[in-house]
Amino acid sequence: MSQDPRTVDAALLAHLQTWQGRQETLHDQLGATPVSALSATLDRDDPAPVTGRTELPPLWHWLYFLPQVRQSGLGPDGHALRGGFLPPVPLPRRMWAGGRLRWEAHNPLTVGQAVQRHSRIESVTHKSGRTGDLVFVLVKHEVHNANGLALTEEHDIVYRAAPQPGDPVPPPTAAETGAAWQREIVPDDVLLFRYSALTFNGHRIHYDRRYVTEVEGYPGLIVHGPLIATLLVDLLRRELPPARLKSFAFKAVRPTFDLNPFRVQGSPGADGRSVRLWASDHEGWLTMQATAELF
């Protein structure tokens, strides 16, 4: 292994790449309680979910197949100690960088179903950045119910070095203006706690202010990338209630902190089948961009 915590040498990368092709299968039941709880967290006025009838909203499958690592198996950041299903990347900052999802039109996930998720490490790649090395891990998930494949997801995870004094700051990108739809979100620590609890996410950057500011060097609690993606899809659902998603792709561009409100925004395409979605911070900088395709 490399001795410099900011670099990944050829030997370490080769070791990490032995995880490519690793697989795991998890089983779960799409219970109603998490659906009701996320509906409340997103401030929705949804009817109570009905077993066998209520379709699981897009991205809400993230409420299931949750990691259940024993307390003694957690690392100092609140994540599981490294080296299980995911490769033991030593770079300290781990983030959900984005993903791509595709739903099967004739096989929706429904509350009450027994489901399986088959996961595979597709690739482990390395890139040298301006502030140290980056390692990207691509995980492919396939979610099945009794009728077969229901959802395919590609999940991008990025690991980064810890910040150092004098590191260059990436220039921000201005978010698009003139959105057809927009909603302001106040990311208080209660919202972040509730989403962490619903997803059994122990990552301390989302709830431990002392850790995130003193250890990882961020100015405030970080809003979960999956929560922002869920809010983008929630905006679409509020504006186009009958719409059903065929695919969704999103990419995190810039961290969002709990220090100020942020906006989720969107504009439907002229073709009636596509939607552009994005999130911006209180200064108008782009924080996440996404595209959705409708059936």
C-alpha cells in the first residue's frame, strides 16, 4: 500500500482492482412503514401505502437493502470498515458521485413485494486530481421481484484525499436560470437526521457537525447526494403527477451544506418525454444535474 494518504500507486491500484467482479445478493421486503416515513420527511401528503397496490416511487428503493454492519465494524467516519464488498480504498473522503437507473415498464416494484438485489463491482479506476488522487468505484445493482428484473442501477462512488492548506478550489459552475419548476428546500439538521435514519446511514458528515468541520474540513453538514436526487425526482412527481420514469441519470457537481436553503429545479423537454433537472445552492451555483426520461 502507498504510504502517502493522498496518492494511489500502481501496486495499491492493482490490489484494489482485484475487487472487480465481486458480487453479493441481498434480500428484503418492501415494507410500508419506510414509504410512509419518507413521504412525511419530504413533506408530501400521500395516501397510506397499500400492500400489493402502491407502486414504490422512483429512487425510494434506497430505503431497502440497507447495510447492517455491527457497531464494532464501523470506521471512524461512521461507514463500515473498508475491505468487505467494496474495495478498501484508503483515501478518507467517500462520496456518492452519481448514478444511472432504468425501470422496467411492465414490472413495477410494489409495496409488500419480496425483492432481491444482485450487486457487482464493475470497475475500479484511478485519476490524479488537482488536490490528490481519486479512485472511482462503479457498482451495478439489479433489483428483482417475483416477476423478474424490475430496476437496473449503476452507482458511482468516488474516494478522495483529505484537504490540505493551499489546495486549489475548483471553480463553481453557474446553474441554469429560468426553470419551469422550482422548489426551495431548507436542509436543517432534522431533515438530514431523518434521511440518515431512514437509510441507516451512519456517515458522520451528515449529522456530526464537529466531525465534518474539524476532521473532514467542510463548513457544515453535507446534504446527502441521494436525498437531493430524490428531491429532484419528487419535484418532477409534484409537477407531473401521472408521469412514470423510464430512466434517470444524475451527477453531483458541488457539495450542498445545511447552512443555507437550496433549490431543486426542472424544465420539461419539448418532446414530452424528457425532463432536465438540477439543484443549485443559495448563491446560484450548480450542485447536481440530472436528466429523466418518461415512459
